[in-house]
Amino acid sequence: MKISACVIVRDEEKNLPRWIASMQKIAEELVVVDTGSKDATPEIARRAGAHVYAFDWCDDFSAAKNFAIDRATGDWIVFCDADEYFPAEDAGKVRAAAARLSKEPSVLGFFCARKNIETDGRVRDVDLKPRVFRKLPGLRYHGRIHEVLEYTGTGKGEMRVAEDIQVLHTGYAAEVLPEKLRRNIRLLEAARGTAEERGVDAYYLAESYYGLGDFSRALLHIEAFLRTGLRVVGKEERPLSLCIQAKIRLERPAGEILADLAAAEKAYPKAPIFPWIRGQYALERGDKEGAREAFYDCAARGEEASPNPIEGRMAGVYAALGALSKERGELAEAADWWEKALAKNAYEKEALAGLLALLSAADDAELIAYLSRRYDAKRDAAFLLSVLPEERGRIALYYLRHGHIAVPPWTAYRLAGNLGAASAALFEERSALCRVILAAGSAAERASLPAAVRAASLAPGTPSEYRMRRALSVFLREYAAVREENV
């Protein structure tokens, strides 16, 4: 059995090395189809031993992908995007699954759980995508955008789901998403009213408009899609959830939204997304008991769902349950939920803040020992400093030192509990800043100082006016920060 790993690329020099490293653990052959890179993408692929082919881009993802398949020589194809990769522990599972399914001629390939990852490592959502399949003449991609793998050959064919194999995807991280959504809209709108238009295109248009914040157009297209009776393979419940979320954003009547949620939960009784929406909507309306009930349902369904499409939101669900439990005075239950949230996402700020508040009786050494079980003093210093209670100044100093984070002297004195020294250092710093402003500031800048300070104006010192002006811009920013922090 030979496996070929295929990819289409353009200017992917940042992502391609990771794709190559992942695919070399799986495939005997790498096929890279370049659609017009201006960076080092083709050279990186060639140095890795890949077969590199040029393809004239024609706004058609299926055409480029099928071009790659035609040049592959393997029995099986692994087709991931350049910003997708398999975790190291799953590479062997891909080959094992392909070998196992090779013995079943009716099996065309299998879906993998794709986790969409933000740049900070958080999971945004999870869907199912066909990433591994046989090389067959009748198995090709169709559609210019959001291309679909379709089988037109003879005989029966089926796709399986490999729930234990994950694909990690960084391509829809927040900072790159808007550009991709605008591109998708352009291609989808161009296909409307032509022979290339597909019924599922209305769904993809709704997703793109929703992602860009145009909820009216998103609702228009998703309602059109729902009327077709079609389904989106791998994310069947998503169209209904998108429709309800668009209505919430557009502030449609509560009765309509709640009726839609009830119908959706009846249609998809195991899907955690609908109780999650119900819980969020309840919180927006101030219905805390309704939110608590909904999030309980969401937690139960999320633990059973495989894959869980809202895995990235589960830490937030647990954190919300912790906060709601605390409000009821159920502190032990609140702690359990917050611990569960941090086990899912160690950087769930609300959960950690809640636990630190419950641990107010612990001394500094005990609290540092507790935090050290989950966090690195250097790497996570900035995050921990953003969560630590004000009264934990000595612990803050510990993380400032380990994280090599510089603060003004008066801040360090204040955190250490030496308020006298902090006041003196702050007075000295502010006085120095004021002297600089008086010496080199404009009339407007000098006028912004208190009259008592202006009356004590000092003559400019020895530094040249140029050097004083250069320092002034830095001092003014610091002065503003000091003044704001001490209002």
C-alpha cells in the first residue's frame, strides 16, 4: 500500500514545513501543486523531496485539487490543506486505518475530526472532514469553493468516520478569517445563477456573511438553505444553529427564538450546541436559573459527543456553571466546575479567578505551589498577573521576577506592601516627569500641569533640546499612565 500526500499552495512558506513534517510520517510521496507563489514555497517543497507542479489559478479549488490527485501515484490519498496537520500521535493511526479499510472494497475513505485552532492554541470548533481516501477514477472534488469530494464511479461506495484521528487546522484563526470569508463570498456570489451554483452554496454564503457580522444577509441565505432540505455532511446541526444565532443577533422576538431552540433540540437531542445557545441567550436576558439548566444540559451532551463541535466552548460552559453555583452559595460545586474548566483550558480566566477567590485563606507559598501544578512561572507570568487578586502583591512580585517583566519602582514597592517607599518613589518619578515637561514641553503641555507645579518651574538642564524632545515623548506616555493609575 502506497500513500500520496497532496496539497495545493500559494505563499505558504510559514505553514508548509509543518505540513511536510506531518505528511512525511504518513506518506511515501508528497505532491505539491503551486498556484502562483511569490515566496519560497516551491523551494521548501522541493528541498523536502516533494514533486512540485505549477497550476494556473482559475478561481477553482476543485480543479487544482483534482490536478494534484491526477499526479499522485499512491493507492490512497491524504489531502490536507497547507495549514492543516496531524498530531504526531495520530500519524500511525492514518496508515493503520487505510490498511485496515483497504480490505473492504466498498469503503472509499474516511472522515477525520478537524479541530479549528486559534493562534493561542484554543480550539474554536470541531467538524468532520474527508481527508483520507482511495485514488479512484470516479472519486473527485466538485465545486469552485467549499469543494466536496464526490464519487461518480460504478458500484457502491461509502465513507467511514475515524473518530480517533484528528486534524489540526489553523487557517480560520481570527486574524486571517475576514480575508478568507471575503474571498469565499466573491467566489460563491459569482456562481449564483450559473450552472456551477449548488444548493449548499446558500449555507456557505450564510457562514461567510455571519463571520463578517452581516447578520441580515446571513439569515436570508441560511433560511433559503433550510428550505432546500439539504444537509451539510459532518456538521448537520450547524445550519439550524447558525439560523438561531443570526436571529439572536438581529434581536428577533424572544418567543420566536425560544420556539426555534425547542424545535432544534428535539431534532438534535444529542447536540450540545443548542443548549449552549439557550444558556447564552438566558444569560443575556438575566435568566440565571434558565442559564444554569441549559449549561447543565450542554455539559452532559458535550461529554458524550464525539467529536464535540463546540469543544472549544466547553471550558467557558464549566466556568459559567462555577459562577452560577457560587451565586447560589454552593462553593464546593463551584470549585469542581472551575477545576473542570481549567482542565479543559488552563487559560480560562474566569475559572482561575473564581478558584483564587475561594483559596483566599491559603498563604503565598501554598498558592504558588498550587499554581505551579498547572502553570510555568516564566511562560505564564503575564497571564497569572492578570488574574491574581490585588492583595496577593508578593505573589505578583514572584511572577514579575520569573517572567522578567519590568515595572516602575513604586509598583514593586506597592506590591511588596511598602506603601511609604511606594509613595516616595511615585513622587520622585512624577516630579521628574513634570520637570521634563516644564523644561521642554509645549505651552499646552505645561498648561496641563497643576498650577503649583508650574509655579515651581525649573530652567532647562544641560541636555540639548533635541535629546530633551526625544525623551519627552516617552515621559509623557509614562506620566499619563501614572496619572491614570493613581486617579
